[in-house]
Amino acid sequence: MKLQYIKPFAIAALIVIIDQIIKTWVRTHMNFETEIHFLGRHGMLRYTENNGMAFGWELGGRAGKLVLTIFRLLAVLSIGYCIVYLVAHKFNRGLIVCVALIFAGALGNIIDSTFYGLIYQHGGIFEGRVVDMFYFPLIEGYYPSWLPFLHDRHYEFFEPIFNFADAAISIGVITILIFQKRYFKHETEEPINLNNEIAEE
């Protein structure tokens, strides 16, 4: 396999390895009551597990989890093919790296949901829970009393707890959205001026 095909998958493999190292460390050094603060009250590690998607969102029940895992597997295969296609057609390298980040994030969480049930959670294959740990409650307060429906309710930003794989997906998607004009720019060939070519002859 040519080097240009290897690079994006090597980046993805590195991200998956880091993701699994962090998750393993959290599993072996923390429990559900432990918090490790590194930005005071606004940034911490908090060990949680979820049955579903990124940032703790999930589909209900065992059937919902199975559907989500199958969807993830199909998505990873599609994204892997997309990387090969982008490299083969010489798309922008930044775009290829972003897609590799998304691929790695999806793969990292698939490992959890596919195998963690067998390894850690006394369940079957595809029954594992995804490990999350990064928590950044940067801003919190109460909605003003004049706001309809939400008045006086507590809010927090950023409330969802996520993992390294989720972060890779988010960075990849956000970067593509920001630089989409550059990444999907169509190269136009300069028109051939036959009169100039005849004159030069």
C-alpha cells in the first residue's frame, strides 16, 4: 500500500490507541464517585458509562443499542472507504486528516460497545457501554424569569461528559465545516488559447 494511503489510517490508529489507553486508565484508577479536577470546578475527569452515542446520548433498550452498534459498524466501513476515495482522487490533505479523525473516533467507541461487554461488564458482544470521562462545566446558572418555558431552570455549559474519541469526531466535523470552501474547492483548468499556440509555431 502506498504511503499516502497509510498516513491517514496511521493517524486514526494513534488516536484509537490514545483513546483506549485513557479509557483503560479511567477504568482501573477511578470509580463512579471519583472526580479528578484539573481546571478547578470547570474541568475534571468524571468516570461514567453510557449505552449509546457521543456525549452520553443514547437510544433506549437493548434493541436500540444493537441498532446503534450496527449503524456504527456500517458508518466506520463507509468512512474508511471515503478515506481511500479522497486519497485516490487527491483531495485536500486537511480534509483527509479530518475524515481520519472522524473514522478514529467512531472506531474507538465501537471497540467499547462491541467488546467491553465481554471484557468488563459480564455481558455479550455488542452489549458493552462506552466509557466517558471529560467534563467541562464552564458556565452555569439559571434562566431568567421572563424566559418562556425555561424560566428559573438551572443550565450548564458544557454539560455532556465525553471521551477522547468523541473529541476527535467533533474536531473533524467542526474543522470541515469551517474550512469547507477550501477543502471542496474545484480546480478549474485554464482555457487553451489556440490563437496563441498557432502564433508561437
